[in-house]
Amino acid sequence: MPALASASVHTSEIFASLASGASHLRFGNVEKKIAAPLTCTGIIGGIVGAYFLATLPGEFVSPIVAIILLILGIRIFVRFLWKKQILLYKGEFSNRFLLVLGLIGGTVDAFGGGGWGPICTSTLVTANKKEPRVIIGSVNIAEFFTTVAIVITFGVTVGFENFLWFITIPLIIGGIIAAPVAAYTCKRVSAYLLGTLVGTILIVLNSRTLIRTLPGLIGIESPINLDLFIILGVVVLISVIIVSYWYRSRKTPEKVTFQQNHTDEDVTL
């Protein structure tokens, strides 16, 4: 049942996002002006998505979400990989924009079994208004409150006793261990590398989702071996890390400059 799988994963995310949010706060990666609006509507969207997933099949949502995130991943990858400077536009994200983004992210996250980070982080990164580390940290801390709302809703609708605890507990342990490392990495790693990695991960994961789900929807067998695809994806990821570090090691210093105002309307959700 998709609802039980989503509920179990989100239960582990409570602990992981709490550890991650606290770590990002510690390393100065959080901006309240971004986190607060996302939290407010993220909770609402999470409740709505969890409620509908408990009563409706969520299989058809995954391909749609994957296509959106794949496009965002390609856009982020291209934008960050070979830049000699980071061009940040002057101005802040409008509250209206963040509220709408939080609502969409929370709904898709619960209904599709995941998507809060990819949707919110990817959309905000492509706006080029804040450094990736600030966006990642702010989105992470908002995710904690959204995830709590999702889990409570699932608990009321399908019952806490039915959660798949055998997959939840290992995920909790792994998430708590990884969260501080990830937050520290966001603080220390080059914005070029961080942005490139975000794009690469989105491309690999969502390509895999499309390969896994689309053939089944149209009644054919997947033409690609998923295990081979994952191996190739890891190779690509490692290659990107090597190339990015090589590029960063060149004597061109990392620059952060500002351009003219860039409105939220220019960013496609």
C-alpha cells in the first residue's frame, strides 16, 4: 500500500530532518525568511497529500513528479557546472511565492512518497537569489515540521501500528548519522560543486523513477536494467565530483556577484 510506505519513510524523516535542520542552524545555513513561509503551507500541503494518499492510489503521481524534477535537475546541472562566478539576483523571495511553493512541495511529498526537498530546493536554487547552502538549510528545517504533520495524518488515517517499522528504524539511524555530515559539507563545499551535485542527483534519481514506472503504466517491460543504470549513475556522479574539484582548483577565485532584480515570476514551479 503506497500510504504505508510513505508513512514509514516519513517517520524516519522526522528524526533525519530534525538532526539535519539543527545541524544547518549550527553552521549558519538557515534563513528564517525562507523557512517560515515554507513551513506554514508545507504543513497544510502535507496533511492534504497524506489524507488523499490514504484513500487514492499514488502510482500515477510518481512519473509526473519525476519529469518535473528531471527538468529542474538538468537546468541546475547546466547552470552550475561551468560557471566562473555565481550570479545572484538582488532581492528576496516573495512570501506569496514561498507559500505556494511550500503548499505544492508538501502535497507532492506526502502524496508521491517524497519530493519536498527536490521540489523546494530545486525551484529555489534555479532562482539564483541565494547560495545553495542557504536554500538547502532553510528547506531542511521546514521539512521537519512538514514531515511531522504528514506522519500524524497517516497515523490517524491508516494507524501507527500498521507502519512498516522494519524499514523505518534503519532509515532513522542512517539519517541521524548522515545529517550533520551533510550540513557541514554544505557549509564548506564550493557552491559550484554543491549546485552541480544537486542537479546530478536529481537527474539520476528521477531518470531511474521514469524508467521504472513509465513502462508499467503502458503495459510493457522496462528496456533498461535498473541495477546497471544505478551503477552508471554513480559513475557519472563521481565523474562530476572529480571534474568539479578540478575546475575549482584552477586559479580563478570563486565569486559571488549580484545582478539586477529577478522576480519570482521568472521561476517555473
